[in-house]
Amino acid sequence: MDSSTKITKSLRKEDADHKWLIVDASDMVLGRLATQVAALLRGKHKADFTPHVDNGDYVIVLNAAKLKVLGKRTDMKEYFHYTGYPGGGRFESFKNMMNRKPELVVEHAVKGMLPKTKLGRQIVKKLKVYAGGEHSHAAQMPQDHKLSN
């Protein structure tokens, strides 16, 4: 083969094949879980990855309430929210957030690892997070996906 016959294939959004994957977050570290889920959502695990096309899979994260963080992060990590009013900055501790809504912890971590563009906002919609082990996506026939620790 000479160099003139080698062609780089660029995937179109119409040709993208989206699968549904189930990830179990039990006893996983938050950051490691988020990086691997973000890669699945973007489609970086596929041979036909194209940076400007949403080629990733839908990811269902179960048992978000059972994930863990290392070191002193349970005491020191905080989430900031601004209400839009003067003096409206609100802080919430990691412990309180895990007790109140553990799904938001995973969504926040994964969203921070995706592109800050229209494509990133489109990709994050394919993430479904549940605090327990039950989900409502049986009709999509999701497959179990094992992440490395």
C-alpha cells in the first residue's frame, strides 16, 4: 500500500451505534468511576471514535450511594451552588450531598470530565444515575460493563 490509498474514516452522527451499558458503582472510587464513565459516554473505547461526533454509549450507573472517596475527602470536599441573587453562594459538604442526593455527586464528577461545548451538553444527557440497584431501562436491553478499579 502506498500512502495515497490510506484514508482516515470520519464517522457521521447518522452512522453512530449507541449501546446501553450498566455500570455498578459499589465500592468504586468516585474519580476513577467518573473518568471511565466519561470515556464510555464519549465513545473513546470504540475504534471509530470521532472527536466532533456523539458516538458514545448510554451509561446507567447503579448503586451511586455505595461509592467511596479516598483520604479526607469525605470531610473536606464541598460543592458550590450560586442561587443567582447577591450573596447567594451556597456550599454543601460531600457527606451531606451523599445523604441527600448521591446521584448528583456522580453526575457532577462525570460532567466535569466532558467537553464544555454543545456536544458535551448533548453527551451528558446519555448518563443515567441511580442511588440503588434498580433502574427503569429494561426495554433498552442494557449490557453489564465491568470497569477496572
